[in-house]
Amino acid sequence: MFYVISYDIPDNGRRNQLDKVLKGYGTRVQYNVFEAHLNKPQFEELRDAVNSVIDPSDDSVRYYTLCSDCTDRIEETAVSEETSTPKQLSLDKQLPNLSPIRFGVDVPNRVLNAV
């Protein structure tokens, strides 16, 4: 399935953490918008990872699911990186370790290797 993820995060630290999480699953197409080809377990893993980073009382994240007919009609008015189907991700049953480090968050190797 093809997902468009948009967000509005006022806190720089949480926004940087969220960017690192989303980069592990998809492609940035605008400053606060990512696109990703994910199956249902991958999407659920992504959503859990996002929920572990954001503050629901202050942050907004939206997920849009597009069918294949809809993705065929996506139009661009500027050059950007094309969102490709990711390499196979191995899914753990555990939530990724997202503890803060100096410049962001720890991202599991399985996510980094998929990029």
C-alpha cells in the first residue's frame, strides 16, 4: 500500500526524532511530508514508532492511504526524488529502540539497512 505521511511538530527535538523514524520507512517529498510503500505490518510498526516519539497534545501526524489507481495519478510540478518500493524489511515484534541520542534517535539496523 502507498502512504503519504504529513506532520506538524512544533518542538525541534521531537520533529528531528520523527524525521529519523520516517526516513527509515519512506522518502521525504516535502519538508513535512513523506511517502512510503508499506505492507500492513510495516505500517503498524511505523505508526507505533511515530506514537512513541510524538506528544499527542501538541503534535499532529496524518496518514493518507492511496490505492494503486490513485498513485498512478500523482502529479508533480517540480523535480523531486521518486518514492520507490523499499527493500525487504525484517520486522521485529518489539517496538524499535527510539531513545534520544546526541543528534536524534537510535534507529534499528534493520531500518537503516532498508534505506
